[in-house]
Amino acid sequence: MYEYLATHADLGAVFNRFMTAQSHLHNAAIADAYDFSDVRTLVDVGGGHGATLTALLERYPTMTGILFDLPEVVASARWEASEGYVRCKVIGGDMLQSVPTGGDVYLIKRVMMDKTDEEANNGIAQLHCFNE
């Protein structure tokens, strides 16, 4: 699915806007459900245009973030007017190849929806190995 979206920029843009809108619906629940107060650096793997990471950075003013997604996705990211983006690095790459190091917490939300359970579990195991 992601390879197809990468080669069809018009559909990729629609998909990315949809995912950002979906994130806005979930952000408050995530921030309310989890205590990120001890997190120095949060890596949002497959974080799209950064809506969730921005919301968490706004909630936790001492946290820094790394937004990590496919290069074509982060290239089109438009940060919302917020303080959060100032404390964030944006990195393009493929999470199935490697992920940025240095995070205290890695957030993976709604990025393996095109995978079977087995493929998703294998992907999570790979991500764990990259960060050791």
C-alpha cells in the first residue's frame, strides 16, 4: 500500500490528510492515557505529518521529539502552528530497514494496518532489534 501511495502523489496526499485528521481524534486520549512526563526523547515511528507528536510535545514542554516516516511523507509535512515543532527533528526513512536511535520511547500508531498479525509482530521484533 505504501509503495503504491509513494508512486501516486495525489492519493498519497489524500491518505496523509486522512491520517492527520484521524490523529487529531486520538491525540487527547493518548495524552490522557499515558504519562510521558519522564520521557526526554519520543520517537514517533510512522508519525506522518506529526500531529500526534506535536500534541505530545505541547503537553510535555521538556520533551523533544523525532518524527520518522517515509521520506516522501515527511517531505510534505506541514507543521501546525505550535511550539512543539521547534523541539523536533524530522527524519525520513523506512522503519523496516532501521529507525532513529536515541529515543526513550518509541510510539508506533496505525502504521502496520496493511500487515497480517504475523507480519506486524515480526516488524515490531525488528524495530526492537534496531534499537538495542
